[in-house]
Amino acid sequence: MIWARAEGCRVTLADGRVLLDLTGGFGVAALGHRNPRILKAWREQEVVHALGDLADAEVTLRLREALPRPAKLGVTGEDAVEIALRTALLATGRPGIVAFDGAYHGSGLLALAVTGFEQFREPFAPWLPGPVHRFVYGQDPGPLPEDAGCVIVEPVQGRSGSRVPPEGFLETLRRRCDETGALLVIDAVFAGLGRVGEMWPGEELADVLCVGKALGGGLPLSAALFYRDGLEETWQLGPEDVYTHTHVGNPLACAAGLVVLEEVPRMLDRVREAGECFAQAGWRGRGLLRAREGDAEKALERGVLVVPAGLDGSLIQATPPLTITDAELEEALDKLS
Ligand SMILES: Cc1ncc(COP(=O)(O)O)c(C=O)c1O
């Protein structure tokens, strides 16, 4: 499938078909594709690439200030996860990680090690770091293993099918972490920035909270936010930043990020309301992170773009732009009913 144009909630394919986009490009286009404020912000930038960790552009500094906590920036969602897990090792000296079945945290080796998708892990098993202790998502893992430096958890699991944990699950994890001094890493790369109707889901419980996807408005940008005071200091490891990327803090991505951080908080009631329409049509999940049984190919034939989800790919997932209108919602749900 080749995309020729993407605007708002619609995608035009190279063969001329126009689709209603319920993917938002894997949840990235929170403000809609080609959002005019984001395009304007990009055009206005005086620096399009600076010097990564050696020199921020002014706009990168402004983005850091607009985030609710001190943060280490990354490029992909996986980077934010990697930063969070490395922070736990630096802060506790303990290499073990508690993770959950059905989790998706990214595809680089460290994030892959904690990902619950067996078929992604298996080909690279000899190289995966650890130890990783895997528990059932939604259940109390009990006292944490002695070597565990952190627990990593999605507030609502995304890729495995918009799985909402039972009430009190994250609080239980917080308590288990407090018993041993392990860090609670909340991976809100998918669920965060408004997608489940909250800006920073789990912020009241997290030691580190990861965001990505929507943050750069379509350009790659992620962040690990340090909610426990002083965690950023664990990264003072010498004159050089020992975990960095050429494109870290990209000015265009940060300029878009400022728009996202300004616009999305005004949309949270609307996200919850639109999410209710999905719930009434039998979609599980929270806010606009939704899934149900279905066939992405059949949806495509009806003019609606969704992606397969679930551990075995038997679900379809809806993560539309948060700007989806009532008319678009009605049209999508009608076509898929
Ligand atoms: C919860 C979660 N964490 C991390 C990632 C990895 O993000 P990226 O693909 O940008 O590396 C994803 C991607 O879907 C995700 O859903």
C-alpha cells in the first residue's frame, strides 16, 4: 500500500482510493495528518538540525521546559524505553527487569527482551539482555525478585489489543516496587499524550514515564520523563553523553512537540467522548486506543484503514487522530459494523 496524501483523518492511496484512517499512522498523528499548526511550526524554524547532545536548538530547550518533568530525549519510542531501563540499572545497580505478557516495548535488543511477543524475541534469543521476569498483565506479581531493578508496564497495553488492566493494578506495582526499591517504569509511548484520555497516564505512580509516537507531530521524538527526583543525575557519567543519537532533540520535531503539548490537553474530554462511541460499538480499550476482533483486509475493502493487532494478529486496532469528527466516527463505525 502506498500513501500519496494524508490530511486530517483521510489517506489517499497512490491508486486514488480515499480511506478513512483509523490508524493515525500507529497513533502518531494525534492532531491529524498535515496539521496546519504543525506545518507552520516546521516552516518557521531557523535551525533544522543542531548538534544533538552537544548543542540544543532554542526550540529544543523550549520543548524541555514544556515537559512536566526533567527528561532525557530520544528519537524513537524504543529509545525512551531504553533510557528508562538503563536509568533503573544506573539507579539500583540491579539488572533484573519485571515485565508482562502481551507487552510491546520496541524492537531493539533491550526493549525486545521485555516485549511479550514471543515471535519477535525468538530469532534473537541468544542476544537478549536480562534477566527478565515475566508475569501476567493485570495480576499482582507478588514480592519482586531480588535482582529486579525495575518493573516496566504499559498503562493500557497497545499492540497486544488495547488491554485495560483491572483497577488498582498500577497501584499494586507501585507498592511492590516500594518494597524493594525497584523503579516503576510506565511505558506510555502508545497510551500517552491524550490517546487514552489522559496526557501522562500513570504520572502519579511512575518513577520514569516514557512517551513517543505523537510527541513529534509526525517526526521522530521521544522522552523518558523522570518523576522520581534526582534520577536525571544518574546520567552524569562523565564529559560525554554515553547514550545519545545524531538526531536527538531534532528542532523540527521539538517545534511540533510544542504544538502537541499545547493542543492535546484541550482535547481530553473529546477523546473520552469519542472513545465511548467505540465502546458502544463493541470495541475494547480506553479513549481512542481501541481494538476488537476483525479483519484489516475486509475493513480496507470498505474504505477504512485499521491495523492488525493482538498477539496472534486476530484483532483490528483503531488509534485514529484525536481530531476525528463525529461524522467520521459514525462513517467508520457504520462501515465496520
Ligand atoms: C508501548 C510502546 N512502547 C514502545 C514502542 C516502540 O516505539 P517505536 O516503534 O517508536 O520504537 C511502541 C511502539 O508501538 C509501543 O506501543
